[in-house]
Amino acid sequence: MQIIEYLVKQLRESAAYNQASQVAPAAILWTDEAKQWQTAMPVIKQFLPELVELGDYNLATRTGPAIWLKCAIACVLDELTMPQGLTPIVYLPGVCRKDLRAIEHCPDFLKPLAELQYRGAWWAYNTAGRDWTVASFLTNQRVGLNLDLAKDNATQDAMLSVLPELLEAQVTALSNRRLEAADFQALVMADPVKDILAWLNEPAEKQRLFSANQWQIFSDLCQQQYSFLPEQGNINTVLHQLCNADGAWQAVWQRFCDTAHNLPKLVEQLETIAPQDLAAPVERYLAVNLAEEQELAKQLAGFSNLDANSARTKIIQLQQTHASRLDWVWAKLGFARWAQTLSELAKVAELTDIAFSGFSPLAMAEHYQTTYWQADAAALAAMALADTPTAQDTVAQVLDVIYTPWLEQVTNNFQQLVSSQGYPGDDGIQEAKATYQVKSQVVFFVDGLRFDTGQRLLSLLAAKGLNGRLKPSWAALPSLTATAKAAVTPISELLTGRQDNADFIPALAEQDVDFSSYQFKKVLKEHGWQYLEGLDTGETTGLAWLQVGDLDNLGHEMQRKLPLYIEPVLQEIVARVQGLLDAGWQHVRIVTDHGWLWAPSKLPTENMPEHIVKKRLARCAILKDNVDVGYLKCQWYWNKNVTLAMARGIQLFRGGDHYNHGGLSLQECLTPVLEISK
């Protein structure tokens, strides 16, 4: 147990009373004439949210004049809410018990509190009302800690000078031995490595927080063990010692690596510290890393004139040069974004070296779901690391050379196989819905969860300890929300498609009305399904539909910048799944409607004659009857008599987009289904 925990226990127990004959005390009065405890109040207040202090008004420290304290313990202040169920504690530095007892002689600034001696309780050393000093609290055998404390002035002074640290010490660490000045000084220097890093981070502030005694102890230790004096004029020399990490400094460097995210000013100073000789460990110098980052950015900015093979070769060469920097501490701190971007580009370069195909659409899909989805994931990851317009232009330029042509070739290969063998999706769509009637199951719909983002979602779920399984499925054609979302709903068997449809929206067969959000919720309820909204968890023994995470709208809105916003959406989905399982649901099935195409530069456009179509969207069109065109034809999922023309490759019938869907590609049509069980 920490000393502070014992102090909290003793303070709160002083409010004990006989419920048969007394009323609860209005407050606990803690007088401290010598102000021995005041230096430790910031620590004490962290453990005692019910403690308020007499002094000049400062809401942040819960300090104020007497009348403010009276209002605080009466719980009538809008600005301060006292915790319920705990007796307020009023700390009175510089005040002794007799100041309050002699009301006629009580100072004016204390008079509002005088009556609390009758309605409150005292935290006092004995019945005579002596203040609890720090020494008496540590040594008292009956209600104190019964520690053996030397009585010389040096020990007493050392004890008070390190009181905040002393309160956080373990009682067992101080028991069964005589405590002297050196024991208390050791509490301040219990972690010299932490203090050295704190001083390097904010030299003046660290010195201000030390008492004169503490500072002297710290200075002596630095000189004796680390060969420097903590003076601001020699900080650069000390920073070189940190980066070289020789001898005792090795432990300091390791702690820096572990805690650098909490030392921003120290990190900023290191930006200008360069190695002084060729034997210096360059991986420990931020300035070296930043110079490498600048050079890498310059190299990647010159890819526009390279062909794909030359670009891939150069990326692999650069990766061999910069890969080691991913293990430096600077990568963890966000100072190696170009090295991290290069790592993703190297994955793209490797996976797109060959435009894969197969002997059937299903064979291509198998290749994609086992390996090649990672090319799309890496392209998105590279762009997600580009946090400035200039960086986005650079990454887009590289991806234009190595990724976009591969995407075009793979899509052409897939379309040729579909043209000769047909689209394999319909059976898969029916299979995906086959187990929707499992009890205690939520069907969790995410609009536009592409296969690679589904894989990323699976890894995020695993990081939270949620075991999931991903299976591939197929989108209903065309791969648009209006068509494909309806196909994965629990009531899809009630839907059909009108011959004269021009919006790809199915209809409820019996009622002959468009399948709208209103109709969906109504029919779901009629069939025993709950529709969960917001953070509702519903009745966990039944069946429910939930939709969270609209990646599709985000893609249409953000276009090229979509990769920068995917991760927060996936994190939101993970949190919602966790909440559902915690609420008692046994199964969560994540489904989606379609994937999408994303390209670093705008997708190419082809002109389609308007006179041959009833409805034209970005990646597909409804043809007029008896029209024969040179486009790949498919049938509408909801009515096979409605013929669709699909855009060639990754082209759009209507230009201007980096992101779109509705066509025929593995990225648009092969979708993930995630099964998560409690």
C-alpha cells in the first residue's frame, strides 16, 4: 500500500459517527498551522476529489476563501461538483484548531468556517486537537504508520522536502529500518534517468520544481554517474551524450525510446544535433533521419518520367537503402513518414509486377483473396500516409506509374473471363444470407466495405481480442447501393425488379412499391427483426439489423483523399461490434453491398452515345431494348430482362472521379463477409 492510500483511509475514517445518536458530519476539518502538508496538496487532491483548500481563489486547484468553501461543501456551486457519498474535507493551511474554537477572536477570513467545528469532524492527532504533522503520521503506533524515523533536523528537513514523492512510496519499502535523511533523498532520485530526460525536455521548469536540496542531490548525481552538470549552457553536449549512448547513457537512451512521445521539447532540440564523427551511431540522430527523409521525398518526386519497370526497380533500390529506418525510434514518433510510405509502395511494386489472371472468374477471385488484395491495401496505405497536398501529389505520381496500369489490366482480364463464362455472383449472394436466422445475431451492414478494407477491419478486431472470420462474397449487379444493399438484406426474397426501372431500385413484389428505407424498416419489423439505430443494443436474444460506417459516401465526397479517412471509420465499426458483444449478442455478421475503384489520378473516361441508353451512371448503363453495342453486357440482379452495359476496364461513362463503383471489377464485385462470435 502507498502512504497516500493510508492517508486517504485515515482522513475518510475520521468522519465516522454513531448513527444511532448523531448525524453525519458536514465536513472534515484538517488544520495545518505549520503548512507541512501543503507542498503535497497536488498529489493528495488527485486521491481525494472531495478535498477543498483555504486560500486565494483557484478553481483548477479547488482552492478558495472561506465563504467559497462553505458553498462548495453545501454543493451550491455551479462551477464545482463535489463527489456524492463522500464527506467533504476542508484543508486549512496556516490555521490551528484554536483559531476556530475562539469564535470571538477568530480572524475575519475564517469566521464563515467557525460553525463547522460543531457540525463537522476534525482530523486531529489526539483529543487535545494537535495537528497531524508529517512525522507524527509516519511514526504513530496506534493510528499512524509506525515507522522508525530519525529525529535529527536533517532527516526532518529531507522528509518535508520530498513529501510528494514520499506519499507515493510503498509503506513496506520504508518499514523495518531506521529512516534517515539519505533514505528520503533517495526517493527523489529513485529514477534518475527519468529526471535527466525531464530536465533535457524542460530545463528551467525541472529546476523550478526541485527544492534547493533536491536540485543539489540531482546535480551531484548527474556529475558522478553521467559526467555532466545540469546547466542550460551545455545542453547540446549532453544531447550528444544521449545520442551516443555510451556506458550509463545506454539506459537513458533506452528510456528515451520508450517515452519520447512524452518529451516533445527534447525531441525538437534533437532535430539540430548532428553526429560529430564518422563512428557515431547515426540511427540515434534525428537530424540524420530528417535529412534522409528529405532526400527520399526528392527521389520519389521524380517518377513521372519513368516507365513501370524502371519505377519498380528504383523503388526496390530505395527500399533497400531506407528500410532500416523503420526500426529507428523516429519512425515510431512519426518522423519517417516517407520511409513508411516507401515500404507500402514497395509492396505495391512487388504485387503489381505481373497483371494476374486465371482460367475463370472464380480462379481470379481466389488469387485476389489470397494475395492480390494486398496491392490495393498498400496503395491506400501509401496515400493515407501522405498528409500534405505536396505529399499526396508525389504518392499519386508514383502510383500512377505502378498501380493504375495494373488495375486496368487486371480488370480487363476479369471482364474477358466474365464475358466468356458469365458472372459468378448470384449463387454467392444467396449463400451469404443462408444463416441469417441464427438466434442472437446482428447483421451489421457497412456501405462500401471493399475486400481489402474488410481485411484491415479483421485485423483491428483481432487487436481488440475479437476473433473473426472473413469469407468472400459477390455483389449483386450492378455494384451500386440501390441494387446490392437490397440483395443482402434479410427480406431480399420479397423483392423484385420492374422492367421499366431506371434507378436500379427494386420493389416490394406484393405491394409494387419502391424498396425505400421506410418500407425496409416496416417489413423488417413484420418479420421479427429489430432495426438498431444510434447506440441501441436491442433485445439480444433475437435478430437485428444495424448499419454503421458509410465508406461509400465518404469515397464520393473525399475522392482522392479517401484513404486518409478510412481508418477512423473502421475504428468506429470495431467499437460498435465490441459494444454489441458486451451487451450480450452472440453473433455479429458484417456484410456490405459493393466495393469500389480508387485511383490516384482521375479514372479515365469513355464517351457512350446517349441515344442507346435509358439510364447512364458512372460505371454502368441500362440499355434500350434491342440495342446491340460493343460493351460487355450483364443482367440486372432483380430482373434478368433488364440489360446492362458495363464500362470497359476502369473507365467511367461520366468523368471526373478518383472514386466510383457500379462496374465489373474484382475491387467492385468481390466483397467480404465477416463473422464475429462471442
